[in-house]
Amino acid sequence: MSEYQITCCSTADMPAQYFEEKKIPFVCFNFLMDGVQYPDDLGKSMPFKEFYKKIADGAEPTTAQVNTQQYMELFEPILQKGLDILHLTLSSGISGSINSANIAKVQMEEKYPGRKVRIIDSLSASSGYGMLVDMALTKQQEGLSLEENASWLEENRNKLHHWFFSTDLTSFIRGGRISKVSGFVGQALNICPLMNVNSEGKLIPRSKYRGKKQVIREMVKRMEEHAKGGTAYSGKCFISCSACEEDARKVADMIEEKFPNLDGKVLINSIGTVIGAHTGPGTVALFFWGDERTI
């Protein structure tokens, strides 16, 4: 295996056990809830159930991206061991944290001559970001060098699909991702928008459906249309959700029935506190490998 360390941020929304088993260091974003700042530490400081209940009860959390000092604190112990670093950031279409990562990269490479810190914009979020981190680890295990892996990720990151729907539009309206008029009309008519992440890593509303059953069917249909090999797709499939495990399980069951060649069962994760501060409860997100996102 090539001698470099893969790192990421907490917004990859994978379970704590995953990072522990794979030995992937990560740095935490932060969120402010009811005047108190917490790290986005995979539900340790504030359990996900408590977090989403507070939002449902009217709390309006705000988030803070990772700063340069935090990135330096993540990178330095690794560089001190004589390892290079391949760091994947949350999509630049959602967060400006990549700018802090690049500043930290320059400072660390100056301090440790001969060592490399490679920063990759994932153009992904939540467990889609986690899926790209997982693929980076797979490519490392296959023997790709730091530069080979970085090139592969940049060439293929837009083949990772993200499809979302939400049954509660409150947080999307508050964050400006859905207009107030469209959002309030949608809530009144039980409209569930189907959204995806585009080629620039931005969350874009695509279609509107009345009722949860219809939007679930349509999201699975998007996987049929875009997954590599169609229903013969043999890659991994991840889902993340915010306090709506039953809905996530319905999507997973349909996918496991329609795609019998999946690489294992669908992995269902919780949307973390920072991404969840923007989605609120009631969001289900689906991730898989497919054709290239071009719009």
C-alpha cells in the first residue's frame, strides 16, 4: 500500500465505527444550537435524535466551517510521521472550507519540506462525500500512489450521484435553497421536491412530486436511469437520512429488490448535525456510482 494518509471532514456523514476501523482521521465542523457551540462529532456531543427533535421544536442551528488552524492540527501529526496526505473536502459548492484547507496545505508543506498535502474538492456532501472517501481508500489499497489516486478522484467524482428528497421543507426555506413562496405552497400541498447535487457540487431542486410514495418511486427511478449498468449495477449504495429511518428503509428495500447485484446491502447512515442543520428532519439522500453529472 502506498505511504500516504487519507483524511476528510465530519460532514462525510459516516459512522464513527467506520472511521475507527478504516483508520481515517477527520476534522469536525461546528454548529451553534441555543447559544451553545458543539462539534459535529458524529452524534457524540449531541445525539442525532436530540438534535433533530430540537429543530422540530423550533431551534434554528447555525454552522461554522473548519478553519485553517483546525486543518493544520489535523495534518501536522500525520506529516510528523513522515506520511503524505490525501485530504478530501466537503463540496466547494456548499462550503468554503476548501480555502482554509489549501492555506493549511501551503503552511504545512513549508514547515515539512519534501512532504505533500493533496487537497481534493469532493463536489459531494453527506454520505456521498463518505462514498468518495471510501473509494479513495479502495484505490489506495489497490496500490495507487498519492498522485494517481488524486487524479482518479478528480476525474471520477462527478460520476457519484446524489439524490435527495425531504418531507419537511422548513430548513430548506430558511436556508434559501427553496424560495419562501414555493416552500409554503409545497408544504400546503404535500409537495416533496426531488433534488440532486450538480456537476459544480451545488444542491439543485429538479422535480416536484405530491406525496412521499411518489417521490420515493421517482428517486429509485433516477438510480435505474443513471447507475452504472442500470439495474445490473454492482457497486455500493449508501443512504443518509435525518430522523426518518422508516422512509430510508423503504428506499433501501426497493433498491435491494431492483438491483440484485449490489456490492453488499444498502448502508444507511444518519445525516450529521452540520448537514442536518441545513436539511432539517425528514430528508432522505441516495448515493451511487453512475454516468457523469454534467449539469
